[in-house]
Amino acid sequence: MTSTLDRAAVAPQSGDGRRQVPKVSRTYYPCLNGLRFLSAFLVMCTHTLGVFRTSLGASDQLVQHIGHMSVGTFFALSGFLLFRPFVEGILDGTPFPNLRDYATGRLLRLVPLYWVALFFYITVFPDVDLPTNAVGWVALFGFGQIYVFGGEFWAIFAAWTLGVELAFYLILPLLAMAYRRVSRAFGTSVQDRMVGIYLALGAQVVFSIAIKVLIMTIRDTTHPSLVWMPSMLDWFAVGMFFSALAAAQVRGLALPGWIRWMSDRPWFCWGSAVGVIWAAVQLRYYFIYFPTMGQSLARHVAHGAGAGLLLLPLTLGDQSKGAIRWVMRSWVFASLGAISYGLYLWHPGFVKLFFRMGLEGQVPKGRWWQLLFVFVASVVVATITYWGVERPAMDLSPSRRRRRSEARRSAAKSAASKRGAEADAT
């Protein structure tokens, strides 16, 4: 069973037996846009329904946990999609993607809408926290606010994750080079190289958790460095693991039995994700920001595992089967997923219309009506900025320009062939 559509074959060989660079078509996962929307919506729920709730009630704890797990889902999605062309190069023994094209594409995807949103927040909301010096302003516009003391909630309080994303974009090519070196030590076949990839992924997870333990030992369980990229590498590794499995499957390597069993049962995976998060709720530590080291690690592992369980059936297995997959690839979820970046950036502004940050006692009642307002308003603005900012910016990327050029050439060639055939017929 395939988990992708429109997959190209592995690298062909030339007449002298040397492997050529493969022409890899875009791999399409029809359910992932739906998962993007679901993750953005759950973060929205957390910021609207639970951001000021500090009780020990299970429902309030659940709201906080699902939002944090959704951040893990975003990171796992990035690991899955961005690692795919690199792991293909590792398995095929071919060059990695052009790094200039890779960097340009990532910057065009991340920067334009973020800067537009920043200018909006700075000018419309006079009460937002902002930098007080030039270094802070450079950090804010350069996705470095999480590296400045007190800067993680500047302007757009949800945007701290973008600094983690950008750091992962920068480190991924170096990680891929390390993965290639390790995998080559195990042989040339896909199966041999997957052994090396598994070991490298395990080392990445151990490193990330060790960093968290070290920070909590030297500092405390609320130190800002706990959300820096090194401490989050294990969540990215979840997606990278599924990316390697999907690439290996396309190249003829069977999935591990337990993975295959789970990929055929999306309901089991998603039900297990709910169970993992509910188990985390039972830790019942005060709110979400003041855990012990054990609680912090348990929460982190639970959220990473939950993200993996959500992602697994949407990347592996037959994507045409199952109600969950049907919903995730539906037109509504796919369309909302396309504007999910905008939903993520714009919803804090509409939350602020009801929640004045730091004024917990003034939160109005009727949180579900507030969620409806925030959702509808965010969808409207995100749709406008998708077509006005995001899409034009993404269309400037070298890979998209190349695909459009190839599509035009292909269309012209097909039209010429058709005219030739019609001429021959007459």
C-alpha cells in the first residue's frame, strides 16, 4: 500500500552503470493540510479557552495539553516534509537538494507574512510587549525573540515557535550530512542505510532529552532555553522517522510490522493520542508552567508521542481508506490547512480583543462565543493574506518557478503532438 501520490521512481542508472541524479516529482500527502488546520485550531482553542485558566480542573489541563501537543505536531510535520528530499538522497546515494533553493524557499515561506503580521500588531495593539533596544528589534524581526530574556511573548505571543522552526531549517542540512555519513558506514542498500538512519535518529532524540535534563538541572523547569531548538529536536525527529520510513517503502523496503499494523488503523492511532494526553492530564501539576523535572519530561514525551500518533496514519498506509483520512483530505480541511500559517499568526490578535494580556480577572464569560469569533475572524483575515501575501511570496521560490516552467513546456509539447497527430490524420 502506498502512502503518497505522484511519486517518482528511484534513481535510474546510465549506460555505464553509474547512478544518475533522480528527477523526483513532488510527493503529495493529501491529509497533511487537514492536520495543519487541526493543529492550528487546537492552538487557537488553547489561547481562547484556557490561556487564563489556572485551576487544577481536568478540562482546563486538557485544553493546555492539546495546545502544546499541537506545537509538537507542527514540528513533526516540518521534520517529515523537509527531511524527505534529504533522506531520499541518503538512500539513493544522490546529491542533496540545492541549498540555495532550499534556503530561499524556506525564507519566502516564513518571513513575508510574519513581517506583515508584526507591523499590524505593533501599530494596532499599543499594549503589546515590544523590545526596548536595537538588539531586541533585530531579534524580533529575525525570529530570535526566544533567545532574548523576556522576549518570547513580544508582539505575537504565539510566534515563539517560529524561532524554533527557523533554527531547524538552518540545522537540517548539517543533520542530513551527519545522517549520510552514519548510514554509509552500514552499506549501500536501502536496508543497510536505514539501519544507520535509525541509529542517528535515536542519537538525536537522546541528545535532545539530555539537553533538557541538563538545563533543568543547572537552571530550572521554566527556563526559556527549554524551548530552544536543541531541546525540541526529538519532536522534529518524530516526523523525520516517518519520512525515512515512507521513502524506504517507496524504494521497496517493507514497513516494520507494528508500523504497518498501526498505519492500517487510524482510529487506533488517534485514540491512543487522546489516551496519551489524558494520561498527561492526570499528572495534575499546577497549571502548565510550574512542573517538576519528572513532570516536565513526562509532559514533553507525552506531547511528542501524541504528535507522532496523529501523524503516523496520515503519512503511512493507504490514504484513501478510513473516516479520519477522509475528513483530513476533505476540501474544507485542506482549504483551511492551506491558510493555517495565517490562522496561527492572526488569531492572537483577535484573542487580545477579549483577553487583555496580564489582566486575568477581566476575562469575560462565554468562552465558546469568543472561540467562534476568533475562529471566523482569523479565517477571513488569513484567507486574505494567503492570497495577498503568502501565495505570491511562495510563487517566487526557485522550485515553484521551475515547476511552472516545466509545466508550460510539457503543455506546449503536448499541444504540438496533438496538432501533429491531427495533421497526420487529415
